[in-house]
Amino acid sequence: MPSTPPLSPIGLIALAAAVLTATHARAADYYAGKSIDLLIGAQSGGGYDIYARIVAKHLNRHIPGQSAIVAKNMPGAGSARAAGFISTLAPKDGTALGAIMPGAIMGPLLDEKAETLFDPTKVLYLGTANNGTRVCVTLKSSRIKSFDDLLTQKAVFGGVSTNDSTQEYGFLHKKTTGAQYDVVSGYRGTPDIALAIERGEIDGVCGWDWSSFKSQKPDWLRDGKVNVLLQVGLQPNPELSRLGVPSVFEYVKNEDDRKVVELVISQQVFQRSYIAPPGTPAEVLTVLRSAFDATMNDAQFLDDAEKLRIDISPLSGARVQELVDKLYSTPKELVAMARRAIRQ
């Protein structure tokens, strides 16, 4: 039997276009008349809520069939409650998605005693909207004007709960830099922490995402009310560096502590992840990932993001999946040190 001759480059392009067209048509039929629930693993009004709602507003325009996307808050356990629902109870047909904090992804790795609500290596990632820098802040009226002040003076900083960066970064910086503040947890989110700072109940907070801070409290920056004590990221943030804000690594002197800090803050690379349930059909996942990527480059979306003062620096779903798998292969000894550093 004669062999089939290989396709020419033009033939390959035509075949790929035909496959994409067919996939798009099937997806349009699949999603027509359906709605998608986007469960936000955070309280309303905070940074994660702001990001998720703008993503929900624009994502549907890039899903064939233009399904309505309904954003719903499901806070609890630093987003692990929403992630657990998506992982175990949500329909696995592309009609339920989650917007989760990186602490929920890191939780099962760094908290051996916590109830594991989901396996971060099993959920399917659509992508992340930004990789961020976190900060420690106080108000200008505070006696704590710089991070150096925290090395010699007692203070009280606010936190939310396990898996939330305000608590875990609070302990992390205290234990790896010698800072003298205490962490008081139990606040519902950064809006509540900000109010407590304004009331003088606490001195400040660590672990606040810089982009969220700018969106939530633009008046603190505009009116010169805030001291930004520390920037926390694997690489310096150019904007914060121009403001003279020191890097966390200037205060971490021990090599083991440096490795711990690097491990914990590596989660910022996938700062705002969007997930689908395990078992979502591959073709549906492809459609959702493509729609997410298109949204991140959409002019209307980026215009809205600029108006809200939020940063967009996305990673693809495949890349986030790869990074999560790599994190979960971290040596046990380093994981154990990191666990101790982010707890009371």
C-alpha cells in the first residue's frame, strides 16, 4: 500500500486552522445557554475579590457561546474552602471555577497538621492574573517609621488566619529578621485590618499585596499617610525601589532563613490563581485556558484594570501547573523549616 505523502507547510497550517475552528464550534455549542459560577475564596471588597470580579466581567467574552459568569464569594481557610469545593463537590464540566489565594496552594505543603481540603497538584489551573510583591506598612502617625524600628521596638501587627499572607508573612518576617512585633490574628481581611490600623488598634500589617494595597487604599499613598516598611518578592519591585523601600533580603542574614523566605514567597509567582476541578474534560480545559489567556491581553480588561489600579502580569495555566508540581518536590528538611517559620 502506498504511503501517505507528508503535508506541506501550507497544508499543516490549514489543518491546524480547521482543528481550531472545529474546537471553537463545539465549544460554542457546549457553552451555549450555560452559566459559569466563579467561586472567590475571599471576602468581598478585598484585593482577591476585586481581581476576580474584573476577570469574571471580561472572561465570558472569550468563551465561545459567551456563557454568563456569576461571581460568588466563598471565604474560609484562606481560600482552601473554595478550593476544596471546586476540587471535590463542584461539577467537573467547566461550569464551576475558583479564584484562590496562593496560601491555599501552599497550605497542604507547609501545614502538616491542617485538614487537607484539596490537593493543589490535582486541580487544573487556568492561569494567574499577576505575580506580585507584598509589603509591610504602618501609618505616618505610628512610632514605627521603618522596618529598622521593628528590630528594636515592640509593636502589634494584624493578621487574618492560616493560609493568609497577613498572618503567615507576619510570623515569617518576625522569625527570620528578629523583628519585635506580635501578630494578632482573627481579622476578616485587609479591609478590616486597614480599619484597625486607622483606629490605632494595631500598628501595621505585613503580607499585604502591593497591587491590592494601591487599589484598596489609594488615599494612603496619595495623601502621604503611609510608611511602606518592607517589600517582599524574589526580585525587587521597581516602583517600590524608586520609593526607597528596602527588600526583605536586606534583613535576612542567616542562609537557612534565606532559603526559607525564598520558599515561602515563591508562591507570589502565582499570586491570583484560577482553577477548574480535576477531571474537567481536556477539550473544555483548553477552551477555558485559551479564554483566560485572551482575557489577560484584552484591551478592555486592561483598561478596567488600570482604572482600578491593579497590576496584571499573568502566567499561563500550564506554567502555573508546572510551578506547583515543582514546589511539591521541595526537600522535606526545607519544608519543615518553612513550616516552623510561618506559625506562632
